[in-house]
Amino acid sequence: MPGDPAVPHLPAPRWARIAMSPTEPKPSLEEVARRLVEAGRHGALGTLDERGGPFVSLAAYATDAEGRPVMLLSRLAEHTKNLARSPEASLLVTEALAPEPLAAARVTLVGAVRAATASERAELEPRYLARHPDAAAWVGFADFAFFVLEVRASRVVEGFGRMKWIEAPK
């Protein structure tokens, strides 16, 4: 609750402070979505379980050179088993440390997850490890592989009343 001394006030992220500057226009919702995904490190990964129902788990991600989320997933994990049955997935990324989560910026990326190719791994591994250095301990395990979310659309919300669907470029 604002003003509650038990809840520390957290400053807005740098990009939000810039956007709220009276001398600069607010960024487009496309730019808000891009910045959120670029700045994020973890998201809620939604997959379909064996009965076709929703299953959500926490996943670490980085982005590739095109800005697509890249995840290092274990084939033993429930979400990876779900993706093997159906690649349809979503990834929810929220503004980090927002004092009021429902007023915070967030984006849900919707698409299909695919295994990265062997040639892609050469680019993806260093990018991923730069964001998640602790993953170096398991990146070489046989049950771990890189997966890419091919985004078809995204739903971006920047607080109350400012939101839109964004279709991925063809």
C-alpha cells in the first residue's frame, strides 16, 4: 500500500522514468514490450499439460539477436515434456520489482517453442550465460537444451487502461 512504512518504496525502472519525463513522449506500446523483454531475466512460462489444460512454471530466459526469448530447459522438467506434446506456449514478463504489480507494465508473448538448432547454439549459449552465469554449471548436461519462443503475437499492458495486442511481423 502506498505510504505504508512496512513496504519500501521502489523507484520506477530507468526506462519508465525516462518515459514519464515531461519533455519526452511516452514510448509506444511496441517499445514498452521490447524493453520489458530485453530487460527481463525470468518469466511465467505457460504450456499445455497432458490433458490440454494450462500449466504455468517459472523459466529463466535471455534473448537472441532478434529479440526472441531463449530458454535453457531440462527435458526432465514438466514444461519441457508439455512442449514436446504441443509447442504452443506463452511467456509473461513483468516489470521487475514494481511496487503495485497490477499497475506495472507487462507483456505476454504468445507463440510456439522450438528446439534451437546445433548451429544456433553457438550464438545462444554465450548470450544466455551472460544473463545467467550460474547456468554454466548445467549447460553441458545431456538433458538440457536451448529452446526459442517464436512469437506470433504479444499482449502488452502498461498500467491501467493502456494496452494492446501486437502481431509479430511476418
